[in-house]
Amino acid sequence: MIQPVIGITAGFSNSNEKHYLTDYYVQAIETLGGIPVILPSVGISLVESLYEQVDGLIFSGGGDVDPGYFGQSPLKGIKEITPLRDRFELYLAKKALNGKKPVLGICRGMQVLNISAGGNIYQDIGEVTRLEHDQKAPKWVPYHEIQIENNSLLFNIIGKTKVKVNSFHHQSVKDVGLGLKKVAWTEDGLIEAIESTNPEKLILGVQWHPECSWDRDNTSKSLFEFLIYMARERKE
């Protein structure tokens, strides 16, 4: 059986100039049949080549995106931004949105996809909700419930309209970008998942962190299984 190459974007530390990625992502892809490749934040001249060398993409979680990319000045509540990572990932996301390879955006990764499509985010969700989205529990624990649109790719993958997911974020998608649509949300109305409006494009973003619980629950596992399966299918 062909093992598809799944590129996973890495975080970047401004203070010590190091790339990093939690092992959750690597273990999920390797165990479920893919070949994980960590993508550093390189110059945009290499984006085209990197994209061509992978069969699928994961935009990983991480810190805040520079609000200048969606036409705003920094507001109170925003945390540290990483210019090198922002530039690389937003450029790669535009390539991915226009391409045919399957893509999964996780937390920050979903926000990157949305910003690249012309959408924006809440710089700090404290301004719009009192629901706790930075859970006080182990990372793998499902924390709050989400509602899933039944006419969506996400529903087809998970098979449920209501599930509980983990949650560690203080930013969230606000206005959805061109070519994307919201397909899951919480009781306070915050968007928990987006996907392409074009059924031919396998672009999916989730606000929660399935990499922390893929080995514990089928909801999380199914997202990685689908990504790997579709990357294999399109590679063949």
C-alpha cells in the first residue's frame, strides 16, 4: 500500500530561533499509514517546491497571526506573533487553497486557511463569549460540545451532528473567507470548523486539537484517517 507524504507545518520560536512541533502530529500520521514530514518556515521561493513534494498538508496549531494580514491593528489581548511563520504559512495556504491536495488546518491552522482566503479572526474571543475555550483539563479530554452541519464533508467524516471536543484557543474565525463555509459551531456561536464550498477540494479546518486525542477517540482519529486516505487516493 502506498504511504502518502503528509507535510506538517512547524512552530517557530522568536526568542531562540528554533522550529518545533509536538510529537502528537508525527505519531498520528505515522501510525495511521502516512509518512510525516515536518515543514520549517522557509522563504516563499521554496513554497511551490515543498507543495509539490507532499501528498497532503496539515497546518498545525500555535500562536497568534499578525492582524495586519487581515487589515487590523493589534488589539488588547493579542499574544506573541511569529513573522517568519506567518509569512510562510499564509503563502503556503494560498497555494493549498488553489490546489487539489487534501488539507487539514488545526486551531491556528484553520485560522491561517481562513485569513489566506480573505477572511478574518477575533483577535481575542473574550470580547464575544463567556464560554471557556481554554480548557482546565488534560489535553485529550473532550471539553465542550459542537454542532456539525449535516450537509458537510466534516459530517461525512465523523458521522455525527454533535460531538464533544477539546479546546485551547483565545482566537477564532470571525468572517469566513471566499470559497470557504462554516460547518461547525459551539453554543456561543463561535465557529469550530470550516471547509471548502467546492466539493472537489478537500480543504477542512477545525478549531480543536484532534492530534491530542487521535489514539483515544474515533472523532479525532477519523480526521487523520481521512486525510491520509484521500492523500493516498490522489497520489495513486
